[in-house]
Amino acid sequence: MSRSEDVVDGIKQMILDGLLGPGDRLPAEKELAGTLGVSRGSLREGVRALGTLGILDSRHGDGTYVTTLDPARLLAPVSFVADLQHDAEFHAVRRLLETEAAGLAALHIDDEDVQLARAALDESARALSADPLDHDRLAAADVAFHAVIASASGNSVLAALIDGIAGRTSRRRRSPHDDGLEDRTFVEHEAILAAIVARDPDRARLRMATHLLSLEDALTGSDVATADSVAEPVNAR
């Protein structure tokens, strides 16, 4: 293990032990290097690595601080991994995470999040009615809708993981030649939101899982029945 890795582990342990907390300024370079038993050069390398990971924030002329340690920031590298891996594998993980998020959202969503989700659906409707169809606008509205549901789950770690994976797979999944996919997705989104607003976690999970399976089928060219062939009308309840 290199000396810079000693720095990473040492500062991490200081945070875990409560010696450093979110927003705290690191001790002076000479003092910290002595505490960790490393050279100043190794200390700087380790600090740079922790900055890349979102754990430390170096401010020119002011020192280095522990960040807020917000899960969204710390889990941001997940999106980089998602870019490098096969879509099908990440869609499977996405389905597991977002299915649970939808169930939790049915228990925790508030009026503000409902309004944000409806605003994303309204934006999707406008993109669908554009001539020609605005695929970029539709994709952005899709990402926004799923982000609201993830946030409404009340679990910040789950929401951060979904943001890293779902945002990437959503932007890559569509093809203008997938006849009817955009319209089906809009209907499925409405069904998901209806189940969540009805405070029905089991139905919300089912709607989300069915929706994401439909997207996986479109991505892989599967002949498995799409969600609209099995879904109930949105106003059935």
C-alpha cells in the first residue's frame, strides 16, 4: 500500500472516529502529516484522491475541508461505472432499486413531490405532442420523473444510487424507431404515479417493475409482452 493510501485510510478513520466531521477544516499540513506519519508529498496526493472522491474540498488560500459527505456526492462515481458497463446488467440493478423506491414513495411522498412528478409528466406530454417528437426533451422529463420518485422514497442513499444508474440508462435506452415506446412509457408513468398517490406500495412496486421490464425488453429486442398489455387503466381504482 502506497503512502498516499495511508493518508486516505488515515483521514477516513479520523472521520469515522469523530475527530473530523462534515464541514471541519483539516489540521495544518505539517501537523496532519506528522499525525499520519507520512511526508507532505504523500499527504497532498492522498488529499487530492479524497477530493476526487468527494470527501474533501480544497479551497485555495483557505485550507482543506471535509465536505458535507452527502450520499449523492459520494456516490457520484457510480455514474462513471454505469457508463463503462453493459446496459442490460445495469438495467437489472436499476429495476431492483427503483421498484423498492416506488414502494417507499407510496408511503412517504408529500404534496410537493407529487406536484414535481406531475410537472415532469406534463413536460413529457408537451414533448410527445411536438412535431417532430422532441426526444431530448422527453428523455430529460423521463429522468426528472424517476428522480422525483427516488427522492420521495425518503432514502437518500437509495436516491443517490438510482441517480447514478438510472440517469445514464435512461439517456441511452431510446431509439426513434421503437414504435409506440414513448407513448407506452407515458402511460406507464401515469400508472406509477397513480399507485403512489393512492398510497399503495405493492401496486407502486408492480407498476414500476413492469415499466422497467418493458424498457429492458425494448433495449434487448425481446418479444416479452410490454407493460401496456397487462396494466390496468390508470383510473381503474
